[in-house]
Amino acid sequence: MSKLEITDLVKRYGGGKNLLRQELPMVHAVRGVSLDVKPGEILGIVGESGCGKSTLAKMLVGLESPTEGRILMDGVELSAPRKKINLKKLSQQVQYIFQDPNSSLNPRKTIREILSAPLKYLRGMDNTEREQRLKELMEKVNLRSEFLDRYPHEFSGGQAQRIGVARALAAEPDLLILDEPVSALDVSVQAQVLNLLKALRQEFSLTYLFISHDLGVVRNFCDRVAVMYFGRIVERGTADDIFRRPRHPYTQRLLDSVPGAAFERLPPESDAVILPDPYHPPKGCSFAPRCPFAQARCEEESPELTEMNPGHDAACYYPLDDDHRRD
Amino acid sequence: MTTTAVSTPIIPKRSGRAGPLKLLFRNQLAAFGLIMLLLILLLVLITPWLPLPDPDATALSKRLLPIFSEGHWLGTDQLGRDMLSRILWGTRVSLAVGITATLVAASIGSLIGLLAGYFGGYLDGTLMRGIDMLMAFPYILLALAIVAVLGPGLMNALYAIAIVNIPFFARNVRGVVVTLRNREFVDAARLSGKGDVRILVSEILPNVMPVIVITMSTTVGWMILETAGLSFLGLGAQPPQADLGSILGEGRRLIINAPHVATIPGLVIFILVMSINLLGDGVRDALDPRLKAGALHRPAARTKAMPEAKAAVVGQQKGLLEVRALRTEFHVGHEIHQAVNSPSFHIEPGECLGIIGESGSGKSVTAMSLLGLVASPPGVIMAGQVIYKNENLAGVSDERLRQLRGGELAYIFQDPLSTLHPLFTVGDQLVEAMRAHQRLSYRDAWQKAVQLLEQVRIPNAKERAKVYPHQLSGGMRQRVSIAMALANEPQLIIADEPTTALDVTVQAQILRLLNQLRREQNASLMFITHDFGVVAEMCDRVAVMYAGELVEIGPVKELLENPAHPYTRRLIACVPDVTKVQPQLTEIPGLPPQVNNLPVGCKFADRCDQVTDRCRQAPVELEALTDERQARCIFAREVL
């Protein structure tokens, strides 16, 4: 059974009508995402800003509720449209690690106060239990327990992010949503946090959903990868398949764009790139205006995810073949 | 556990930045206000124990005695009551009412602001419309109306004044709460199982407290004045009880015969309110985070340079621009942060030099020091030279520097949204940039601006020149900044992380564009970045910085393939490779040294895996390894 199963998840903001019955603008942030995450795996979600990856993450932890679609965890429904989310229950299973470690820690609270909250409110521990657990948590993330009485501004980015990890672990979740957890960190520190996360996954048999725009990190950290463009998944498969045999032209475009990696298999992109308008999503494939292989059909119909090889799906009518050339 | 990186403890150190109390005392007017207020408070508090006559005891035989009369320092009033005693008791009443009204207004107003800001939606709409209605009346009229309804009396005056001041607190607090509500730590608290009430009380309130205190400190003076005003009109304190306003009101009729009866309470009100306002302004300045960072001092037009750094150029300059042992420091309080520690390098005409380093390595400060763009205070160029056309740029006249900035030497910054002016169209900004350096009519300049936008491949440049920066995407905005850098035919473009804020596909476009334009214009490029991939793609040579020092410099290909300094080697190994999977990501344990407490020897020693005692004993010099390569490591030769 999947750890997490998402079916046709949609999130729209705004919309409705004003007092004069005029339509209000509506942003289509996530436009029908289906995913399953297997127990113990690391699923990477890759995409550029505005592709809906953070909105997806917020729905998974219950900070946003979906407009349409279902989220199942261990076969139990976590959240559905027009249903009040029991955030307390959800937070015991799913936790979130924020991108900016400093802004996710309240500047006026000590680390002890910050880490105590989930122990107290989610795990119902009393004072002595908490004290013991706080020490353990700090040790797990390689920080000294003396740091407990410091304030967040006294920590470097990497240390603050490890406190963020400790806070998530305090809730004893099964699933961790990591939203760009290392993109605010320097490379030398980034590796410290990533290696720590890998070790913790082993130790506590956690499942990770890892959101990132850094393809190098995703390649080295994730087992499977889903590529998002404009609110949809355009390709998903094992990390190896995605990076070595990308099928969707957008995935190839992302790989080509990594500086210094010298993939460069597509012709360079024109300077007049048209990005889709989130208020009026196109009828056809949203990547078509940027795609060097787009045909008339791509503008008219929206391709569904279809299996290219076993375990490797892409939403494209004219996918690339193994030599990165089109069929 | 496979990770072994136990964090190095941060040495607890008092920050060089002054605390709020110290800042308050540095402001002499505020300190004066505080001392005055404390004096008044002390006098008022001990009033019941002072050997004073009863303030309400009338003695018609002694009426209207002038000041300095025997037994009555401040004279007596029309009923022969002792003025000193009445003033002290009156001040007591005025202060008590003013402070109580402030506390009441602050509690109710802040509560409304907290609820409206946090919950938003209908609650926000309802509460804030109510506040708007309160604000729609001139407040003294509203206060009068409230007292008229409730009837005259000190308590009713207090209610009236508290009510009319609620909107100030509600609006200020709501504004702050709305921004705080969307901060990530609130989401984090929610995911930690905290409910709305707990989040409001324990997460948001502590962060709003400074705003409440600031608003209180600036309104308490007003409230005392308003109380006095109501009492003056006979609506506040009722005889025989008196506050400063009612004493003033009674004295008004005697202003010709016995001016002291009205003048003294007037003066006391003046001194009291003045001292509170001076203190209030000081409190605001001390607590406001923007002012705390030192924004009270207007930064100078160029970085302050010590005489040593202004010395004339000796000997022949290398390349287009040469930097010799540049030392930039930040002087914050009693601490010295050595941000740039004597790097020396040069840029050849038409060359792209990369400067790579992690945050805090001094790469940006180095770039900003070249044209004196480091904010002073706190930045100071202590020593070294920046040589362009055989002139030391730290020593040239302001006029010459202005001519070079944005002219022959141009900058591109990381975030174009904060460097482009939000209220002017991009065309106008380009025109302004050109006309600052060239004699051009507006029309000609506009035409050139459109050409420049075409040159940076902005589609439909003629129309796009008329839009405002916020109407463009991040990539397009960065193209505009590039166009601005190109506007005056630069010899050198200094690009400080120009693509860091951009998406990867947009970054690829911008890098390609920069490369093309540099070749077309034969300009040199100094490219500051933290990304080795970008360096490999863009640069001819690269300099690696660590803790303000240049640790290695050389041609990109050689340096990346065979790094000579252990820091470079390990930093390259840290970068996750998109072309292959590494079983374990390499990490560098520990943290860079703090620039206000640098070690004597090699700055990387604490994190280096091949460190020896010799590394820590004395400063390690930058050593030439080949004609083109230099490294700051005693083992560098053995590596190459």
C-alpha cells in the first residue's frame, strides 16, 4: 500500500462573483495532481517558481485545503474538499520542514520553547518526559543540548535548519514534507543537512516528499522524481530515468539549463518565452508555447500522463526517445 | 549515525550593536525627557508624605498670594488654597488618568487589532469598520459627546479619552499582525499543535509588543493633554477634586489680577507632556528595528576611506582594473568585523573574472568596495588600493567617482526589483542613467533606451519601455538592469549574483545573454557567485574567497579540475552533481570563522582535514604556484 496517495488534487484561489455578479479572477495553482509515495522512499518534486509545488506541499500538511481531489495516507482520508481538517491529528503523521530556517523560528522564543510545543500539544508529554526528549532530539540533529536556551538569531543557517528538523521529528511523524529545505543554505552546509536527513530517514523509517528546484540535489537525494510545470505533473519516474532518459521536453529543458553540466540537447530557448497565465490556463499543453517540438495537437488538447516505460510516465504527445531525440 | 558533524559552539558574545536602553540614553533629548519624567513621578508619588497644606483647605484671608510668599512657594489661588499643594495633587490626578486611559485604550485597541489582523475575513471587516466609524468623528468632539452622554466627571472623562484613542492601537497592531500572520513561524506553531488562542498569545503577541509600547509612549502625552482639555472645559475633574486642566480653567478668569494661578498649571502641563513626548520619540527610535540597524545615520555618498587607502598609485597598474591588498572593515559599536582581508587581483580587458565564495566570505563587500558602495557607517576602507586608469579609486574626487559609477564601471545586482525604482518606467530609468553621463536630448535618449532593450532581447521593446518594473517578470527585470549597465558603454561590468534569484531556465537565458553582450562590447566582467556551475560556464579565471581572504586564484578549467587549496577542493566536492549519483554527499564540518574574531593562522584550519600545527602559527601567504595560479596553503605545491 502507498504511504501517501493523492488523486486529482486541485487548488484554486479567488474566484466567485462580486456583488455586481461579475466574475472575480481565479488563480489555478494546482491543476489536477495525482501521486503516490511508497513507504520509506524519497520522492522529489522538481519545478520552477509558480509551478504549484509549494501549494501542493501546504495541502499535504493541512495548511491549505484542496479545492478538489483526495489525499489518502495509509489508506485513510486525510483531507478532502469542504471537510474541516483535524490539524492536530494530521500533524502527528505529517510534518513540514520550511525553506527559510530563520523565518520559521519565532525570534522571541528560545529553542526549548519552540521544540517543546509539539511534544506538549501533539504528544501530550509532561515536564520530565519532555526534558528527556528535548535532549534526545538535539542529539539526533547533532546540536548540543546547551543550545536549548538560546534564541534563533544566535544560530547559523545550517544550525537553524537542524532545529527545524528537530521540531518536525518531535511530532514523531511518518511522512516529512521538505519544502526546499537546503536552498537557503551554503553548499558546504547543505551537505551536512542532507546527510543528516538521510540518516534520520533510516533511523526512524520515515518517508520524504522533497521539494526542490536544485536538480543536482534531487538527483543525489531522491529515489523517485516528479517534474511539475504550471500546476501539473508532466513527468514522473525513478531519479535515474528522469535524469538519464527524460521523455518530456520540459524535463530536458531543465537539465539543459543547469549551468556547467553541458547537457544542452535542445536548441537554446528563444528570448520571447511565453509563460502560461495562471488566471487563464491554456486549453492544450501548457508547455507548448515554449516547446521546440509542439504541433497543432499540443495547442488543442492537454496530454495525460501515460506510461513510457515501466514506472516512467510523461504527459507528452511527442516525447523524446532514449537518445534525447524525438521519435 | 553516519554524520559526524557536531556543531562548533557559537561563543556567546555581547553583540557590538547597542541594546535598546543604551540607544535610548545615546539620544540626549530622550534621556532628558526620561529624567524630567522620573523627577515628576517621584515628586508626585511622595506627595502624600510631603509637609504640604491640605490642597482643599480654603483660607479666604490669604487669597491670591503671589509666588514666593511665606509658607506658600507658589502662592495661593482665589480661595486661598496653597498652589504648590494643588499643583502636585493635580499632577497626580492628571498622570493617573492619562496613564490609566492609555492602558485601557492599549488593551482594548490591541485586542481588536490582534483579532482583526489574525482572523481576517468578516471579523476583520466588522471590527475595522467599527474603528473607522470612531475615526470618522473629530476626536475631541467625540470625547465631548461621550462625556455629554455619560455626564461630567473624572471617570467619564477617562472613558471618553480611552475610547477615542482605541483606533490608534487597533490600526497599528492590526497592520503588524497581518504581516506576522503570514510568517512561517506561525505556520510552524500551527503544525506543532498550537490552537489559535495559543498562537495569538504566545507567538504573535510577543512580536507585537514593541509596536504597542511605541504607540503607548507616543499617545500618553496626548491623553494627558486631552484630560486637561476636558477638565478645563469643566467636564472632567469636579470641585473640590482638581487636576491640572481644572486648575488652569479656574485660573483663566484671574489671568490679569493673578497670572500665576493659570500660568503655573500651564507650565507644568507643558513640561510634563514635553518630557513624555521626548521620551516617547526616543523609545520609538530605540525599538524600531529599522532604526536599530543604524539607519538613523544617513549613509555617506561613498565609503569612508582611511588616509592609507587614499595614497597615490605607485608603479605600473596590471590589467584594466587592479585591486591591491584591499581591506574593508565594519566598525559596529566596539567590534571590528574584518570583512575583506587584503585580497589582490586584477582583471584583464575583455576578461571574465569569477569571484566565488559562501555567504560571509566577503565577495560582495569586495565588489562594493571597488566603487565605494559599502555603506558608511559602518563600513570603512582601511587600506589597499583599487586602481583604474592609474588612479586610486578610493582617493579620487567625488565628481570623478560619480562619473565612473554607472559609466565606465557598471554594476548589476542580485535583485532587480529592489534596484529599479518602482515609480518610474524602465525607459525613463534608462534615459536617466544615460543623461547622467552623456549629453543627450530626452528624445534621443529614449530612442537609445529602446535600442538597449532590444539589445538585451526584450521582445516588443518599444512598448516595454513604457512599463513599470513590477509589470515585468524576474528575468525581464534582470534584462533591464543589464541594459542599464550597458547604457554608457562600460569597460567593466561588476555582476553581483545576477542570476541567484532566477529560475534555472531563466538563469540559462540571462547567462547566455551576458556572455554574448560582453563579447560584442568587449567589456570585462567581474562575476560574483556561489555556484561553480555558473563559474564554469561564464568565467576565464576564478578567485575563491574564504573569510575575507583570497585563498586561490587561477584559470577556471585548471582550478576546477585540480584545485590547490583544500577549501576549494572540498567545496567543489560538496556540490551535488546532476550528471551522476554520489553515494554520500561530501560535507565540510563546522562553520567559517566569525569575521570579528579571526584566527591568526590559516582561516580554514579548523575545518581542514590536513591541518598541522604550522598552519595555525602564522598567517599563510598567497603563494604563486605557476604563472597564473596562486593559492594560500602551505601544502599547495605538493598538490599540484
